Amino acid sequence: MSDTDQSQMNVTVGVQYHGLLGLLFFSTVTTVPCCAFLFINGTLIFTLRSKSVFRETSRYILLYNLLFADTVLLVHGQLMFILAACRITLTYPVCGVFSMLGELITVISPLTLVVMSLERYVAVCYPLRHATIITIRNTEMAIVVIWAFSSLNVLIQVLLVLNFPFKDLQDLQMTDFCDKESMMLDSISDLYDKSFTYFLFLSAGVAVSFSYIGVMVAAMLASTDKAAARKAHNTLLLHLVQLGLSLSSTIHNALLDYVSQNTDRIKIVRIQIVFYVCLIILPRCLSSLIYGVRDQTIRPVLLYNLCFQRKCSLCLSRPDKY
């Protein structure tokens, strides 16, 4: 073997080695926080089912629905990231199942935020009628409508995908990594997806903004409970932030495609990981941080469960009194 061939081989091995180290490093950077937040989300979900006060209060039932959707999306996103990092391609039917599952759960979060915002609006602006409007039955019906609406969207997308002539393909094996955009096989599917996304977040944004403004106006009235109005005002502001982050997760691939046009592959991978952490992981963990820390009823029970039901110095009070 010549010195030139040996040198080229050393360079190739070095590039592969550093590439493997980079993959391991960035995989750790994403997997560790994902697992940590999955543990927190799972503990909060368990907490919301552990006490009757949580099971029999509308806003906690809605929070459970939101957390469940965010947790499933977190698992889904991490699974798709691992498949892409390991360079594993799927067949179109398998990718379609993963994509439709992600699409089903993605719609749940903003719609649940809308209902939670309206619940806070009614609690502050119509406190005397809150108990008759926001009942357990009405809350359960709202959750059923949310899931039905999201399922209808998935059904329409499946019907549009099935119109694609798969029989003309030589092989159902995908040549690229699986994501939602990979299943937009024709212009009609892509147009419908964009139109639905714009409609959903415009409608959700208007609804949450309406609730926010309504609570602000109510806070200025002398007959309103100032403390409750201020707390609801802060909660709705956080809901707006959550909605914005949920919207940012839908433009993840579009941002990545734009950046990748003038960037080399190594930088694209690093940028993709940053986008994944900021636009996928962070929005799905915000609910547990907001309600786990801010809510005075949830916080002591959550900390008690996070400490594996042992005495914890961070607990502010005994959880069994709830």
C-alpha cells in the first residue's frame, strides 16, 4: 500500500471516528433531557390520577389530556429522531402510521389549550356561572370533540394519501427518512396540510387572545377578584407562549429545509439537533414545568411523587391533606 493510500485511509477513519463521536454526543444531548422530562411528565400524569381533587376538577382533567398528548408526542419525536440518527429508513405504510399518529396527537395540544383558556375566562368573568358551565360532563364532552376533530383531520389526510398511485412505485421502501413531509406525496395533500395548520393556529390564537383580553378587562373591574384575575392573566399568557411554541414545532422541517440549502451536511445535522431540542422537546415539557411549579395544589403532591413518595425538603406541605 502506498503512503498516499495509507494517508487517505487515515483521514477517512478519522472523519468517521469524529462523526461517530459527534453522533454519540448529540444523541446524548437530546436523549438525556428527553428522558428526564418524560419522567417528570409521567410522574405528573400519575399525580393527576392519584387524588380525587384532580380527577374531579375540570381544569385538571384538561391538563391531564394536554400532558398525555405532549408525552406521546415527546416519545414519538424521540423515536423518529433515533431512527433518523441511526439512518434507518421505513416503508411507506409504516411511515404513514407513524406520521398519522404524530398528526393526531399534534392537534390535541392547541385545541386543549383553547378549552383551558376558555375555562379560565369563564372562571374570572362569570364566576357565579362557572360551576354550571364548566362541569365534569361538559369537560369530558369537550375532550371527546377535540379527539374527534383531530381524528377527522387524520382521516382526511389518509384518504388524500391513498389517492397516490403506489402501484406505480417499484418498491414501497422509502429512500429518505420518515417525517410528515415525506408522506405529502402530491400537491393536494401538501395544500390541505398547510391550510389546516394555518386555520388551526389562527383560530386557536384568536380564541386564546380573546380569553386573555377578556381577563385583562375583567381585572380592571372593581367587582372582580383581583388576585384570581391576575393569576388567570398570567396563566393565559403562558398559554399563548405554549401555543406559539406548538406552532414553531410545525415549521421545524420548513426551517430545516431553508437552512440546508446553503449549509454542509455536518452543520445541518447540528442545526437539526438544536431545532429538535428547542422546537420539539421544549414545547412538550412546558406544561409540566408551568403547572408542576406554579399550581399550589399540584406542586406538593408532584414533589412528593418525584421523591418516590418519601419526605422531601422541597415539599412545601404534606401532600396527603389534598
